[in-house]
Amino acid sequence: MSEKAIGKAKEAYGALAGDEAKKAEGRALQRKAEAEAEAEQKERTRQAEAEAKKAERQRDEQERKDKGALGGLTDTLSGL
């Protein structure tokens, strides 16, 4: 069972039993679970951005290699 679900259950129990401390504990667990989920999402986003940046660098490097030592310049005298 997730922390968020446990938090909701504790909050509901606290509401039914009139236990303000249990309700507060339940809300705190829910906030903690939401904060952890947000942090995990931010980390996944950071990793995806890093992978995209790496792929872009690799693509740029391959384009430079494909152009050759002269940077894509061709021999204009070959037709003479």
C-alpha cells in the first residue's frame, strides 16, 4: 500500500474517530508522498534532458565527421 493511500486512510480514520492528531498525521503522509512523487518526476525529467543533450552532441559529432577534414568543402578544381 502506498504512503499516500495510508495517509488517506489515517486521515479518514481520524475524521471518523474525532482524532485530530491522526487526521494531521494522515495529511502529513499524503504531503510526503506527493513531495516524493514530485522529486521522482523531476529526476526523470532531468535524466531525459541529459539523454537528449547527449544524443544531440553525438549527432553533431557525427555530422562533423561526415563532412570530413575540410568541413564539407569540395574540390572546385576537379572539373578542370
